[in-house]
Amino acid sequence: MIIDKLKNASFYYGINDKIKIGLEYLENTDLKNLENGKYEIDKDEIFALIQEYQSKSMSEGKWEAHQQYIDIQFIIEGEELLGYLNIDEFEPTSNYDKEKDIIWGNGNGNFAKAKEGEFLIFTSKDAHMPGIAVDKPSYVKKAVIKVKVL
């Protein structure tokens, strides 16, 4: 898991070319004015999901993991806590859904506070729990860049 400010995104360009493209999209797109939905960047290899929601209590959160895509989660507006956990400590509670590239589970991870202008990168080795309220539920607008690795 990586957390940083978008102004430092170029530091992570060397991880791989697709992550670079995803980070450049975040840097060069007027995200605040995008409607909720899916935005193709490079077919199904790289795409953006724009989401608006109310953050939720920890008890409502769910641990999830992905196999086919890396998540770059960027806070456009608001703030939230995001849990992270090494996949070796993740206990699946569902079968892997290949169509949705998701498996749900349990774990005991750490949480990072992300605010406007910050991004987190979760690889297939990171389970995560997004959308958790910092103090009380509040409005969040987020971009999730999905970067295909398989």
C-alpha cells in the first residue's frame, strides 16, 4: 500500500507504465466536474470510476481484495479512513467473483486517513476497506483508477 499527495505522483511513475498512465489521468483531468460513472482510459486495461457517497462507520465496512486490478484511490473531495492489510492476513468469507474482480473477507488491519488531494495504491497483495468515516459520516467524492495486472 502506498499513500501520498497527488503533487508527488511522478515519484511513482516507475512502478509500471499503467500506473503512470493512471496517475497522469488523475493529474490532468478536471475530476471535480466529472459525473459518477466509469471512464475508459485504455479500454479494460485502465479505467476510472467516479463515486460520491457518505462515508460509513467502521462496523459497516467490509474488507475486500482484487486479483486482476490494482486500485489507485484518489480523494477528490472530503476525507475518509481506508483500511489496509497484507493479503496473507486476509480471511476470505466469499468465493472470488472473477467478473467483478472481488473477494470479501475479514482481517485486522491498519487504517490510513486520506484527505482531498491524496491517493492510495492497493495492489493484489493488499486487502483494503474503503469509505470509513473519520469522525462521523460525511460526503466523499473519489476516483478509483483500476489498473489491470493480469
